[in-house]
Amino acid sequence: MVSDTSTSDTTASTSSSDSTDSDSTDSDSAGPDSTDSNSTGSSSASDGSVSNVLLVTIDSLRADAIAPYDGDRYSPVLSELADDGTVFDRSFATGNWTPFSFPSILASEPVFARSGDIGVKGSRTLASVLSEAGIATGGFNAANGFLTSHWGYPEGFDEFEPFVTSVGSSRYSRYLAAHPTVEAWIQLVTSPFRRLGSKIRGNSDDRPFLDASRMFDVEDAATDFVDDADDPFFLWVHYMDTHTPYVPAPRYIREVSDGLVGTHRMLHAHTRTSLGWEVGERTLRELRTLYQATVRQVDASVGRLLDNLEAAGIADETAIVVAGDHGEEFQEHGHLAHYPKLYDELIRVPLIVNVPGEDGGRRVSEHVGLDAIPPTVADLLGVESPPEWRGESLASTVRDGESPDHDPVVSVTVRGEEVTEQPIPRSLSDGDLLVSVRDAEWTYIENADTGETELYHRSSDPTQQEDLSADPSAEALAVVERFAPVAADRVAELRDRQADAEAAGDGEGGDDEVDEDLEARLEALGYR
């Protein structure tokens, strides 16, 4: 999902006019690596300690953007959840953007695995499994157009709202919602006056000029759901603040930077990227600062959700799961945002599980995939996972410290003739199929159409700059020998699914025509 304001095909060359800024201290270094009576029980949840689960997914959140993975970051709410919970140091998404990642997060299946489309229509989603077990389900998505009814995501939710059309009735409000960078400029031009007015009134300036990211819509809907819930519940909220373009409230920019120069950074960075100017070191620092400010903005919102659980008297029986759906690139491999690549800045994401009553501070070094989320949530709620789910529950890891499954994590993407080619691929026929295979140390990437391969030893090369695919060493050859068949099996499975879908006349899958509101929102996010 790439913003229409990002010139992501620029390189990180530094010009004299764009490299002298030293006001940002931010950097983007790599980090270290009660059971419902209607449920079919899992013994791990039979003590009834968990009645509810809150799943928080944060769009475009790379692992090293939060303090549990990088001590230089500032995310106090997520840090507290991590300190009292379990942090998975090597958790990986199954794709580089939302439609390729979310089938694993909410249905424990890889993209294209069922019928050749990018959605979850017809699959056994987490919400549907829990709903059948008598658990109340609510899902609130901050206007990501790929997480809507068009692709089957409301299935199983008692309450579901994507907020795609909740942009106000006026032409002005709808225009700003579809052009968030314009909203960013307006917000920054007016911010000094708003800040002064807030100080005079004794108020905080944490609320944006407009809720362009739909953060407050999601937060309010989730709060209402919790307040109205009488039965055990599963609540999913998805934030978009950390997706391009980064439009944080001014106070959060000041919190994650030196705070001396103010919020002109957003205006400068958005102006350069939207006009297609060269992105040099200064602009990169500004973009990273803005990104970190949006992380802090989400962090604060999660804190308000947790406060609401406390106020409702159910915090001590509610498990919290936090994950990024994919990461974000800041020219580590030549681009911005999240174009079709499978390197760690896009695939390595946070995964934190906080279960009340369990020992906190546990860190898990073994590799895990996000397809573990549905069986983990079901396990915590005492519900049996359906056999078609691919992932394995991590509940025993969180509760007892057991090592998770050691199968490598497979991720895929589809790339057109150019990395930055639009539209975003929505079927296997839209470009070359790329597959990556990961364990705790190594990353193997293969272009299934051209046969090109890459191999990286992440322990010694965390940013994956040195391709070892031609390395004749016994260790490298052994990794390729182990990973290549895994990649080949996934490719064969996906090709079979594609052939079945085409034979059934359903080869385009989720690429059916979408309505006007959804198309406008996808375009605002960089899709067309």
C-alpha cells in the first residue's frame, strides 16, 4: 500500500540543499533481533483467566519502530504491555502489504491459498470460528479499503465498521479524507494558532485538525463495543496512522524529536515527496520522525483503549495481542513505503502477547509467523482451531515458555515489470511471484518466474545488503538446500490454486469492480 504522495522510486542520494538539517534526533536503525460455555474447550484456557481478547493491528508498523524492539524509541504503552507480556523477537508477516498479510492474521492462511484472490471470502476466519462458539465479536478498521466487505472481512463479526465512507457529508470533508496530504498541510499551517488556543483554554492539542486516519472513529467504536459487551468478546481494531502519508498531531512530533524547531518538518517532507523532489538525508530524517510520531500517536490511543478496559472492570480478564501487518521502508533498498519486496524492513513486524496473570518480561527468540495469531487467540479463549488453519497456537509459549514450532516462515509478493508499477497486484497473474523463506537467522528469496535467488545471513547482515546466493560455503549451500524445496512447495500450491480459480472462471478473484467510496479510499492510500 503506497501513498500517492510518496516518490518511492527515488534513491537516498544527498544534495547540498537537503542534507544540512540536524534538528531531528530520530534514526531508523535495525533492532535486535474463562471459557465460554458454548466453546469447545482447550485445556490451556480452562482456568477461565481469559474471557476476552483485544487484537490490535497497526498498519505499516516495522518491528524496530517501537521501544520493545529498539530502546531508542518512545512507545510507553506498548513498552508496558511488553514488560508484562511476551515479546516475539523474530515475528514475520506473510506479505509486504495489507492484502497479502491479513489472510494470515484473521484466517491463518496464506494469500491466494484458497481461491486465487487476496481476500478471505469463504475461509474460516477467526471471527467466524469465535462467533460460532458463542463469543461476541467486533471489528473496527480505520478505513483500509482492503479490509472491507468487498474482500470478505466482516464475516463472523457481530459488529463491523471499516469507516471507508465515514468522512463527513460535506464535499470539503470528503475531499480532505481522500487527500490526506492536503489535510496535513492545513493541519500544520494552522497548528501554531491551534496550539496557542489550546494553551489559552488549558487543553491538549493531541487531537488532529481532522480525524483523517479515522483513529478516533475506531477508538470510539471500540470503546462503545466494550461498554456494551456482556459476554466474552473478541475485539479487533486496526490503525492506519503509521501508513503513508504520516500525519501525526503536533504534540507527538515534539515527543519523538528534539521539539525545538516544531512541526515544519511535516510540511517540508510532504512538500518534497508530493512534488517528486529528491529525497535526501534531511527529508529522510523528517519522514522517519513523522513516522515515529504516528507510532506514538497510536501508542497513546492504545493506552486509552486499555484505560477503558480498566474502567469497565475487565482488564484483568482480557488478553492483548499487538502486531504490525507489515513494515515500512525508508530507502534501505532504494524506496519509501512498502513496494513489493521481501526484506526485513517490510516483513519483520512486532508481535506482543499480554495475558493477565502470566509472568511478564518473556522474550522469544524463535521465529514465528503471523498465521499464529488466529489459533493463539482461539486457544486463549478456549476455542478449538479448525484443521484448515495453517498456524500453530503460541498460547503454550506465552503461558509455559514452550518453544514454538520451528517450521520456516514463508512470505510472498507479486511484482510487475517495475517495482513501483501501479496498480498494486491483486492476483498471481499481475506479475512475477516472489517467495521468501525465513528462520531465525537466514532469509532466502526466490523469483519463481525468473529463477533468480537471494540469500542473506541476517545475524551478520541485519539490513540484508550482502547477497550470499553465490556463496560456495557449506553453510550457505545447506541453507539453500533446506529452503528451496519449501519455496517450491508454496509456489506449486499457489499455481495449482490459480489454475483451479481460472478453470472455475474466477481467475481475477478479489479484483472485481469496487464501489466509488472504496475506490476513492484505495486511491488515497496509493492504490489504483
